[in-house]
Amino acid sequence: MSRKGVAGLRLRAWALALAALAVGTVLPAPAMRADDGAQRATRLSFVEGQVRIAQGSQLLADPALQNTPLFEGTQVLTSEDGRAELQLDDGSVIRVSPNSSLTLSVLRSGDAEIDLESGLAYFELHSEGAAGQIQVRFGDSVVTASGFTVMRVNLDNPPGELAVFSGNAHLERGNTLQLDLHGGESVALNGADPSQSNVVEIIEPDSWDAWNSDRDQALMSAETARTGAANSMPDKNNPAWNDLDANGNWYDVPSQGFVWSPYDAANPGWDPYGNGHWMWTPSFGYIWISGDPWGYMPFQCGAWSFYNDFGWGWAPGMCQPWWGGNGGWLYNIGFAPGGYRPPRRPIAGPPRRPIPLPVNGRLHAVANPVVAVNRRPPGGTVNLAVRNRSAIATINGNRVQPMHPVVTRPLYDGSTGGYVNSPSRSAYSGARTQGMQSPASGDVSGTAHPTSAPPRAPAPASAPAPARPAASQHPPVYNRPAPTAPPAAPPASRAASESGGGSHASGGSAHH
């Protein structure tokens, strides 16, 4: 069978194996299994500072690695300078601020249950009713989102506080309390009497709102380059597709379908498995974590192949993640240049001695170490000219023009603190702001925050909850301050409490 004929079968796993026999090195075919509905993964899309990953009684990675797939039961822990972002395959986003602990308790089919054990976290949830219910648990409370909902959960002051920036959320606290909150509302739960609460139509700004806003803008910036190549994929809302559009070219190859190639692959000798880490997991042993910023989706499904006149390209094909069945991890390389060998996968041994894990103090056994891989040569090793990323390319005998963005994506609107006509994050302006203004008074009750947020001061224990506005009053709305506005210095009474570091409640500090 010719190589061109095999490519015409859209790189299905069995066809790729036959092609490899004819033209190059034989490698294991990608795992293309029927989805049993039980396995689902979340991507660790952003890591800054000290972040750890644990599962069960085992510490998996310290520090955590960007692009790590997180499965059911995985715990993400941040230290005083640690921040993390998780992206679900339905487009939902979770952000964990410093000194926090969060566990993916249930992650299968369309359902997800997330437990916030400590600290503060943001949730942008795309919950689609019974077919895709997402619940967030904190303390003795559980929140169920409805539709596109954006909210902030703070456990620094138990039993916790909930702020709903956009959408709708239903809160239950055992059998004693049930509340429905809508965009612009917040509630501080009562520790002395679980049946009591105080819902207000105001959201007090938090110093980490600015970081959450910055991350939203980064995601929206990546969406502006989207070509639409992933629109036919089952998980087309997964933000990981945007990384491919922003860091490489898509080609619509006749008789084959879409092929993506990163900009770096234009250099001779580039290797898809040349930069990354091996990380041990309880369910699958060692799995590959790419070191490239875009390196999540192309290593979970589809197939990498080498084309003589082009170089390395990746095709989603019958895109089914390797964790979708009951098997384990496999290289997803269809055919490669002669003599190519992927990096050697380590053999997992028994977990090592237990150690105390910070934050919650439990003993966790140290699993096998994370193994770094760096085998990309400084120069080319393949007789292939450096490719012009914007020029017509020859793929499998076809001359193909790179795809371009097909829709102008909405950009951040600084005057309103939100996005205009965004299909994925429509009308959300709450956590994208750094101040809060009442149209009735015009007073700004918050100030602009720097990218690295200052410590948050604890609320006085005796301070009464703000009164709910009268029905005739307009609820406060968010407006983003002018970019040139400098951050206001904290009052003298707050400055002393913010200088010490520690947890959120005691003024945990952020580091550059």
C-alpha cells in the first residue's frame, strides 16, 4: 500500500501501522478505543509558583507540570506563591489561588464534582443540565451551576463565601439551607446557625480577581486565531484546541483531512517527543507530558506522522483519547522517518517511602520520580529545508495553503469590563474587573490591582454583613478602572495585617 493511499484513510490506527511497515519505522499505533463513558480528563493548563499534584495517598509531581492530564481523584495543591488553572473538555475553567487545595472527586461522562478543601478558587462552568452537571463542594455546602456560570468560592472564613459573577447557581447546605443565586449576588454562610445566611446584591472585590481577569484575557487572545479546524471534533469547546491555532498551522489536505504542524516543526530535526517529562500515575503508569505550551491535545489522541516533503504533522483523525478505554498509554505516532525511535518509557516500580504532604499534613507515599526528556538537537538531523510557516506547503503530494482564522473573535472591552457577543463567555464581566461601581452614586469601591495580586486582608470577625439593598435600588455593576490608574495603598490598619504572609485569611503573599 502506498503512503499516499494510507493517508487517504484519514490516519486510522490500523492503516497507519500498515503504512509504517512500508515506508519507515514501525511504532505502536495510537490507542483508538470505544468510549466507555467512565474516563474523563482535565488539563492542567497553567502553573505558576509551587504547585503539587497528588492522588490518593501518593504525591505524583512536585512541582506540577503544565499540560498534565488530571483524572478523577486528583488533588491540586498550591503554596503561598502557587497558582494553577484547569481546563475541562467542555470548555469549563477552574483557577486555584495560593494556599489552596482542590480535588477532582468525580470526573466521568458529562458530570463533574469538584471539592475545594481550602483557600479560594474561581469557576467558569459550562453546565448543560442533566447531561452535563457540574457541582462544587466546599465545607458542608454544595453548589450546582446552571448554564454558563462564573463564581468565586472562598473558604478562608469557614463555613465559606460564594459570589456569583454571572449565570445561576443553586446552593445547598445539608437539609438546613437552600438558596438560588444569580449574577451579581453573593452570600456569606453562617457558622453558628447553618440555616441562616445573608444574600446581598453586591460582590466585594478580591485581590485575586485581577489574576483571574488576566487569565481570561489570555484565553480570549488565543481564541482570536481559531481557524475552525476543530469544529467537527466531539470536544470542540475544549480550550486546548485554541493552543494549536495560536502556535502552528492547520492544513486541509485533499483526500485526507486536517493536518496540524507546530511552527517549531519547520526546523529540520524537530521531534514531537523531544521535549517533555514522564510522570507516573496510579491508573496508567508512566504517561507523557509534553514540554511545549501547546502540547496537550496532540499527545492525547490522533496521530503524528512524518511527510517527506513537509516534516512532522499531526492529524486528529478518529480522535479518541487514549484514556477512553480500559487500556494504558501508548505513543501516538503513525509513521516516522527511518531509524526514528521515541524516548524510552520508564518502567514503574513500587511507590517509595511516605512523606508528609504540606497543607493538610497527611502522609503521602512518593511515587516514581518525574523523568525529564530533552533530546532535541541544536541543528537539523534530517535533510529537509526550513519551512516558511506562512507559505504554501506540500503535504503528501498536495500543495496546500495554511488555514486562516475564519471568524473575528470578540476582544476584551475595557469600557464595560466584559466581552461582546462571545459564544463561550457571553456577558460575563464580574471576575474580569478590578473595581466595582454603583450607578446610583458613581463611587468606586475597589481599585485596580497589579497582575501579581497583593495579599488579601482578613475580614474582621465582628464585622456585620452588608445589608441587602432595597428593591427600588439598582444593584451595583462592575466597571474596569482606567488602565493607568495606580493601585491604591492599603489603609494603615490593613497594611500591618498584609505584611506577614501566610494563608488567604492571614494575608497570603504573591510572588513574581
